[in-house]
Amino acid sequence: MHFSSFVVHCGRSMKVALLAVTLFITLLSACSSPVKRAVLEEELALLPSQDEFWQQIVHSAEDERFHLLNAGDEASRWRLLAIDSARRSIDLESFLWLPDETGNQILAHLVAAGDRGVRVRILLDDSFTPHQDLALHHLDLHPNIELRLYNPYSNRPASLVGRTIFNLGDFARVNHRMHNKALVVDSQAAIVGGRNMADEYFGFHGDYNFRDMEVLTTGNSVAAVSTHFDNFWNSGWSFPVGQIVDAPSDDVELKAIRVYIADNTEEFDVLEDQQLLAAWRAAMDNGLKGKAIFFSDQPATNDPAADSDQPSQLASFLRQTIAEAQTDIIAVTAYFVPTPELLAEMEKVVKRGVRVRVLTNSMRSNNHLAAHAAYQGYLRGLLGAGVEIFETRADAQDRDLYMQAPSKQKKLGLHAKFMIIDQDKAVVGSSNLDPRSLKLNTEIGLMIHSQELNTRLRELTEVDFLPENSWSVQIKEGELVWVGDDQTLRHPPADSKFQQLEDWFIGLLPIDSQM
């Protein structure tokens, strides 16, 4: 299935695009001014649905339940099941949405929900929207679906490179992005975590898939996620797509989606309530018990580029969480470029006996080479301070755990963002441990106090640290080495010598703050 113009993937590496901006910003100039949003009435989440359906699922306020979405196929199933369960409202925010099977399937289920009267609000960051302006406006024409773009580009050429160049004059503003990822249904259930909406985040891509993580909850924290969504939805930097893009002449995209739904009626026949209830009850009755605190950066109030609007709330929360650790920390982060503050905090806790292990991408598994190049410069200092570093193997022996069509030809990458702290806490969210997440982009996450969830997350993560699935980075005889189960490398694991050369060259550039 492919809806012709809903989203075109204009390049998967925003970090590379930002690197290009850093290199050429002194050579190129462009006239661009921030767009001005029309005055809009505040629009809030609907009150939690009191439908009998949800009353049979949601536990008491004293009994929060959580369900970890570890495997991609389960995460996909629950995303669609949650959308199909909606009675009154769906609020969805995402950084990236592609036109592949997964992205289009989610889209079609959202349209089907709108067709049955559910209010659907979609908040999408404007980073990867070239070529899709009209398609987004087509979707926005649905009477029950409203779509807004966060911090939109003023000049809108139909390519990522063109859009970057023609907005260089406004670089300081558009460099700040919304990296949040959440789904809230009927103000009763929420999914929070690291997944964007595309095949590779759910294990369905033909060549390269991510190991990722999310959490599903029907607990008290859902209200906080809803409030967070409202804050961003009503922000002066969230623009109705109709204000950014000229109105299309017809709703051709909606028509194409409805044709697809009509041709695949079995897929879009919403399950009977009893079937939906059985799925929810199995997940929640057997869910992991605990208490959660939702944390979020705040949207910009005046100017995303202003120091006063720097999204610092989450960074402070994560540093405090690390500082308070008593026994051990497991940090799983796709991109690891520690800020000075984060590095200092890690060094402090290691000195007082806390074991710190970090799992991040290797050069070969990393989809953002610039991020890896920046990270390389911190390895010796981190290892010297006592931090244990592991890097995901692109050829991990157990990579089929995260792929829905097992194949030894497929590569594995890491996209998960979570931490396990001591024996009773865990953080699952959208934030990497790098300057882009901690100082430039907005991020969200759940801090869950739960021995049950902590234990389960450790069990799920244990396989990732096995030597057949990750490289242990060490210093031996004064040199960095990458130790696996079958070999020890004296150079970073890479696809080719050229990739190593490219990584070395990028590492010479002063780009750490943009990573």
C-alpha cells in the first residue's frame, strides 16, 4: 500500500543535514523570517472517557499498570489496537512519519477512527516534511482530523537540502526541533517511548531495523501526557497546516485512503468490544505495577533560539536521576555525546562506587555517522573514568528478535532511549544522551518507580550486552579495542575503510554541540 504523497522520505539523517548547515552557514545567506501564527482559541484534551469499555480496563489510581513494548511487532499491534479502541479522542505527536507500510497503516487506522467520529489531533515536527505539504493538508481536510506542524520552516522548497539552504537566515530557530513521541487515546491510555512511525522502528524494513523501546500505560500518568500534549498543541510554535500550506483543490489523498480501507475491509473491521477488552485486560491485568512521573521539556514561549527558551527541564531531570543512583545505572541511548554536565555527573557517581554501563551504536550500526564521529572523542575519557561502554553490533547474533522477517542479510541499529537505575527505577522516553536531545530539541519520558518493571527491563536488555550482540569497548596496552565473542578489533567496526575515513574526517569538525 502506498498513498502517493502523504510523506516522502527526504533523508534519514537530520544530523547530517545540520552538519551541512554548520559547514556552509558562513558561505551562504538567505532571506527568511519566522512565520507568524494566527491567534487561535485554546484547545484542550477531552476529559477521560467514562465509557464502560474503559471502566473495565483502567485500574484504580493506587494501582498503575505498565506494559513494555519491546518487540516491534507487538509495538505495532498495540499502536493500531489503541487507535481502534478510541471512543472519543486520539492525540498523537511524532518527530518522523514515513510513507512505508507501517506509516501508511497507522495513517489509514487514524482516518478510519476519524470516520467513526473520533476527534484526532496530530502534531508533527516539521523536520522531515518536504514533498508532503499538500498531502498533509489533504489529511487536515477531514472534518474530525486536525494536523499541526511544530516550529515550521518559513521557506518550503520540496527537498530537505533546498529547505535547509533557503532557511539559513533563520537557522538558529529551525535548529530546535520537537523530538517528542506519544500516543494518547481517550485520555485513558498512552504509549510513550522512542519509536517514530516507519518500518525500521517496528522491525519491518527489508535491510535495516532498530532495537527500540516504549511503554504502554493506563495509569495516572496519562493525564500528565495529555496536559503535555495540550501545551505543545496550543504553543505559539504549533501551526495549523492550513496556515503554512495553500489549500489543495480536492481531498484526493483522503479518497485514496478510503479506497484502500474499502479494499481491505477485514483489516479495518474494528474488533468487537469483547475482543478489544480481552487484549487490554491481558496486558493490564498482567501489567507491571508501579508509580510513574511524566517529565517533559516545555515548548518555546517566545523564540526557540533564545537562551531563555532552551529546553532544559528534561536534561536537569536526567542529571538528577543519575546523581541519585546508589548501586548501578544501565543507560541505553542511540546517540551518546555527553554534555560537560552529564559527563561530570557520570564521573561523580562512578567514583562513589556506582556501576555505570552504556549501550550505544557502533559505527557500523549507527544511522547517523556524524553522531558517532562526535562520540568517538569521548571514549578514552569515559573508559578512563570507569564507565563501561558497549556498542550494538550490526550483525548481532540475536538481531532477529527485532526483525519481523528474519534474515542474516539485515543490519541492526539501536534507537532505544531508556535507563535502568538501581533495583527499583527506570526511565523510558524519547531522549538520547547527547547535546541535541539535552539542549536543542524537546523531549519526553516516564520515570517509573517499580521493582517489577526494573527487573523485567533488565531481563529484556540482558541479551543486548552479550558479546555476540555488542562490542565491549576497552583500553588495552594504551589502545582502544572492540571485544566481541568471535574477535577483537583494533579499529571501530565499520562497513568499509571509506566509512572509517569519513568518520575520522567528520570527527575533526567542531560539531559536538549540534549532535
